[in-house]
Amino acid sequence: MSSSHLALPHSAVLAWWLTAWLRGHEQTDHVLDVLADDTHLLEGGSALDLLARSRASGAPYAGLALPVEGDPLGLGGPRDLNEAALDAGQAIIAGGLGLVPQVQGETVQWRPFGASPRQLPDVGEADRGLRESLIGAAGDLAALDVARWRPEAADALMNLHHRPALGAPLGTPPRCVDLAARGLQAWAIVDLALADDGGAISAYEVEQRRALLQPLGRAARRAIVAACSPEVWPDR
């Protein structure tokens, strides 16, 4: 799953809007209009069924998971949910309900699973981790002469103040919207820097580049997950 186009994953968008709806910040018609943009549907049902299934979970919010191999970020089990979410690269957790997306043509079908409790980094921890990783990545990429073999990545790293505008629903803390945008930027830098391994001289350099960028990629995912998981949002 790539974020180089600076758009939130389907699960992040749905987590924000489901939370706003479950908390009464957004009206049903408006949420359905937003979901219609990418045609979000419950597997075997409709967008309205997707809202109803989330309400039936009893959860007051929906949160995001962005797992990768070796790092099941945002997941607490059981195994069938973890495997499906890892395959998709993303999922939503709403109390005891897990939802995993599958893109089918023009629609995003959400498959329901049971979900177990999970542990997450809080917003402050994820924010600090992202800032530290960006500083470290800037030095690492300069040492690898990223500007020579992947100028787009160097440009993105130098233009972090140009953040993507994210359409968040009412009730989403501005700090979390900002953190999600900065997480997307960092994720895009990783995507750009790894997009052309032909620029490396040797297999060793390819692996070196991946190893150097791994902490930034992890920090970016943690930032987006925290920003889209209300159970770790700040109180103010």
C-alpha cells in the first residue's frame, strides 16, 4: 500500500468518519455522501449496513490498524483478523468488531471479523517518534546521496512544511489531523526513496537503504495509526 500520493488509506478515512458518526458529530446523510465517493460497502450489504454494523458493536469510536510483516501495528487478534489485515495492509477496529477492506472494481468491500483488545502508541509518543525519525532520516539519506538517485525524495524531505490538506470530519482534534498529514509525508518519502532500487550500485546498498528507512516508515505508520485511533487521542 503506497502513500506517495499523500492520501489517507481507506481504513483511516473510514475510522475518522465512523468515529464522528458514532459520537454524533456528523449526520448520517453527510457520512453516507463521503463514503459514496469511494463506494464503501459492508460485504454483502450497503454503506448504511456498514454504519449499522459499527453501531451494533457498541463501540463509541473506530480506530485504525496498519500492520506489516513483523509489526502488527493496531491489531490485538484473533488470528483470522490479523491475517486478513496483514494481507490488506490495513483494518479498522471498533470495539469487538474488526473490518478489513478489499477493493473490488469501483467499490471498497468491508469484511467483518471479531476483534480482541489492542495496544497503541499515544499521540504524543507517536508525534515525538516521527520528529526524531525524520531528523535521523535526513542525515541518513544525505549520506546515501539521495538527491542524486532519487531527487523527488530529497525534495519531499526538504519541503515538510507543505502538508497535504486532509478532509477530516467534525470532532477530529486538529493536532491529530496535523499528525496524520505529517505521517503521510514521511511515508511518501520512504516510498519515493525505495521506488527505484536500480539507482543503487549493489545489493548491499539496496539493503542498507531499506534498513536506514525502516525506522522512518515505522514512525510514519505509528503516527497515522495514533492520529486515526480515538482511544489514544488527547483529552484536549
